[in-house]
Amino acid sequence: MIRKNLKFYTLTLAMFFVLTTLTAQQQNRWEINKQGGVTWEIDHRLPHRDHIEMSGKQISAVVEYGVEADKTFYVKRNVVWPMLRTIPNNTHASLTHVFSDNIIPMIKIDGDFIKERVKKISLNGTIEVRSTIGEKIVLIRTLFPSTGMPVFCENYRIKNNGTRSVKIEVPEIKRVTKTNEEDGVYGVYTLTFEVAGSGTFKLEPGKSLEFFLTITGEKLGENYQMVDNNKELKSRKTLVKQFWNNLVLETPDSTLNRGFAFAKIRAAESIYETKGGPMHGPGGLSYYAAIWANDQAEYVNPFFPYLGYKYGIESAVNSYKHFARFMNDEFEPIPSSIIAEGVDIWNGAKDRGDAAMIAYGATRFAMSLGDWKTAEKLWPLIEWTLEYNKRKLNVAGVVNSDTDELEGRFPAGNANLCTSSLYYDALNSAVYLGESLEKNKKQLDKYRAEAATLKQSIENYFGATVMGYETYRYYERNKKLRAWICIPLTMGIFDRKEGTINALFSPELWTEDGLATESGDKTFWDRATLYALRGVLAAGETKRGIDYLEYYTNRRLLGEHVPYPVEAYPEGGQRHLSAESGLYCRIYTEGLFGIRPTGLNSFNLTPRLAADWNEMSLRKIHAFGELFDIEVSRTDSGLKVIIRKNGTIYKDMNIASGETIGVQF
């Protein structure tokens, strides 16, 4: 016992040293502002460049921006039109074009070309850059995508704060590029880079001048040339406000609250209006007008009901509908991805455990949505994917697959921990959902028994001491710690939680950017860190979970590359893939507040209030067919939990810390 306690103390001390050292090294570049966003006040740490992705229904843009050593602004717009398909019409066949022109140096004031000095940059669903020109002229530029048109917009305003009038010359700029007809699925595409509001103006003291830039992509016969940039900016701000005013997190930590608010934007904005219906796409200049079994079916779809975003819910239902097209009597694998607006597939990594991803996501989505008709439509897909996984069980009782969601980038053996864990949760969720739908009791009893057997098989096959930690091997003969040992925690398997959590936060896995994919390797994928933080909180390790969540959020929201979770490094250069932001939000819904769906109108609730917090709330939750708030506060003996519907108290409960309560509407 003494030896065990000494080992735990040593591990705890080592992990504390790792976290405090990394925190001390972290110097924020950005800060939270009063308008709901984050701001970078330009200081001496120059030059600095960053990139952010922003999306609308018909366009996406990865904007590279920054401030040079002389405090001038740098911009490069990598604009993507997902529905302007190129040939070959594969996963990456969205028309993409780079626009690097900075129009400000082309403008003259009193006959001299402008040289701006950037003062600050703010992000709030747009990029807003505030600069000065000389001592008395202020320039504000705002960059953003149209919410509904294939147009990227930039609004410019010059204000004269001086005491005399100035002459401003805005050049007439229009550049048109036509693609080759043979390169496009729909023929020739026309790209237009155009300044509106050009001319020569006398700007009086105290007055402002506006002009606009639009970047447009069109098929033959389309016309998006008459764009009202101010109207488009209003639409963008309205959409962001919609995200921010629903599913509202309130904790004593303003960084967590703001990180959650930003993640809702990226998780929900990246949905494209394809001919195959709305398709949520990861982005990253590569993945558009297509869906994946992990990013959409598993990661982000179960989040949308909580946000109450109808277009997001529609995209989730549409994705499961597309996957259901590939059910077959022979139980051949469902494709990993359905691409090109739904007309083709990608299965280059073969079976990644995709049926387990779909079963897990579809059951949780259906219950969280709380709509009987939708759940009934999804039930055949759930049944098929569960049966598929059952047929893939090996002699040890765990699920065989060719790869996992990392598609062979790291070894996964013939059977990996992630796939079997997803299948386990899907079986349990199918029991809950089936009971709500009044499905055959014998069938549900069978699922229940299969889940219990699978849980033991996971322990027998994957349970192991790896690098001195009593945790899991990710696959047979695995000798190194892997980030995905966190996955059982998110599925309610806590048998090895102590050793697993110690391993996750050990120097072998935890890095300055979260979890390394494998001990000893520099590669990281945020999705594993996001799953881990959710699982650690769900397992009741509240202090460590929140400590590391605060560190991670501070780095992603206020550090050098902001403001969203990222995909990976070195692959992809830390792209802002959208489903990762959905996973970030699920840290709070399923980890911090411990919401576990148990039916179309019911859920278990296990709130994890930090020791130094007196209260926390999650408001305007759209789930289980209701709109409600959850309020958690500390009492002398434990926690007080209040659930409000329509502003009135629906439930008022006093519980012990760590206690699970059932809620039914």
C-alpha cells in the first residue's frame, strides 16, 4: 500500500510539474474583449501570422492574416467553392483559388499611397482589423464569408478624425478569371475579384467613407454580382448571435465560456448546401461537400440537438440517410466517406470501424433530438450497423477492422480499442432508444447482454500494463502508450480509469499541445485530446480534468494559433477542421455536466463542479424535445441542481457530489 501511494504521489507530482511548466511557458497573444470576441493588441512581438477558416452555405475561406514587422497588414485568402466541382470529381475537387491582393496600399490620401499601422485585430465570427493612417485617419476592415451565397466579403471604412478634409482615391478594381471548361464538372466557372465604391472623394472631418471588396465564384447562368456587403455582414452577425445565444455556458472561468462560444461557431457554420442536401464538411481546404463516418456521424452530429440549430440537425439527418443507402444484405462495409455532393464514395482506408462510428453517433443523436419520427427512420440503420459489428467480432470477442479513424497513419492492428468501445456504447444506447420506441424486448435484451459480454472482452483483450501504467493496449502487441486509451472513459467504462488518466497526463503522452498520438512521437490530433478531456471529467477526475481543460482552452483561444480546436500537427498545419469544435463542446455537455441520453425524453445527469467554483450553468439547451436550463451550485453537503423549463423550475434536487440523477420530461 505504501509503495502504491508513493507511486501515485510521484505521478501526481510529475504531472503537476508538466502542467505548471507548460503554463508558465505559455504567453498569450490574444485577450477576451467585452464584445464577445477576442482581440490581439499589436505589440513588439512581430512579425506574426496566423490562419482561420470561416464558412457559409456555398463558400469557405482559410484566411492567412498577420502583422508584419513594420505593422502593416498581411492577408492571403484561400477561397473554396464546394459546389464548383472540378475534374476528377473526388474528395478534394472543390474549386479553390488564392487571392493575395491587399487593396489598401493601392489607395491614395491627398495624393500619397496609404501606409497603415495595425493597432488591433479582433475575431468574433469575422476578422476585424483596426489601423491608423498617419495620426488622424482610422481604417477598419472586416472580412467574412456570405452566409448563403458563393461570395467572400470585405468591408472597409475610413474615418477622418482630423480637423481638415482629405482627398481619398479608391481605385476601380475588377479582375475576372475563367476556368477551363474541361476542368469543371459544370463547365466554365467565373471568379470575380471586385471593389465596389471606388472613386475620388472629399472626406470631411468626423465623416467616414465606405467601400467594399467581393470575391465571387459562379457557374454559367448564375449572377451574384449585386452583393450588398452591409446586408451580408448583418446576416453573418445574426448567425453568430444565434449560435452564441443558444446552449450558453456559464462558469466562473471566462476563458472556458468564451472558448465554448467560439467552438459553437466553427462546429455549426461549416455546412454546405449541396445537391445531395446539406452536408457538414470538415474543411481545411480539402474536405467539402462530403461526409465522413467519424467527423459527421460520430463527432459533430450528436452535438447539434443541444445547440438547436435546425440546419445542423437537417445536415445530421441527411448524413445518416446517405450512409443508409449503402446497407446491404451481404454486410459489406459502409463507405468511410460519401463525397462530391453525394454522387460518389471514398473507402481508401477500407473498413475503419465506420459502422461502429455510425451506430454510436446515430443512437446518441436520435435520443438527444427527441423526435420519434426521426428516430424511427434511423432505427434500421442502427440495427444494420450493430449487426455488422457483431459479425466482425473475432474469437476474443472484440471487433475486427482494417484500420481506425487515423486510417493507417499509426498502427491499429486487426482489432483496436476505439472501434470496440464505440460498438459497446452503441449497444447500450440502442437499448435505451429501443425502449423509447417500444421495440421488441427480446431484441433489446439481446443488445444488453451483448454489451455486457463486450465490456468483459474489452477488458480481457485490451486491458494491460503499458509503460508502467495499468491501462489499455490499443491493439494486440501494442507496447507504447496511445492517446486513444481515453476512449473507454467516454463510453462509461471506468475499470482502469486511475491508470489510464495517469497515463494520459504523464510526460509520456501530454505535450504543450495536448496528447501526443503515441508516446515518443511529436504528432498530435486534437480529437484525441478532446475525447480525453471529456472522458476524464465523466470519470470524476474533476480537478485534473478542468486544470488541463483550462490549459488547453487558453492555448487554443488566446495563444499563437486561435481561436478554435485544430485537426493535427504536423499533418494539415493545424487546420481548423469543424467537427473538432463539436467535440470540444461535448466536453461540457457530456463531461462537465455529464449528460448521458437514456431515451427520447430522458437523460442521466452527473454534474462535475470544480472545487473552486460555487456554481455553473448550461442554458437554452435544445434537447430531448425540450428547451431547458441546468443550474448547478454548491451546498454544505453537496450540490444543488435546478432544471428550468420556460423560465420556471421543473426539478429542484440536492445531490451528493458525483451522484447521477435521472431526468425525464
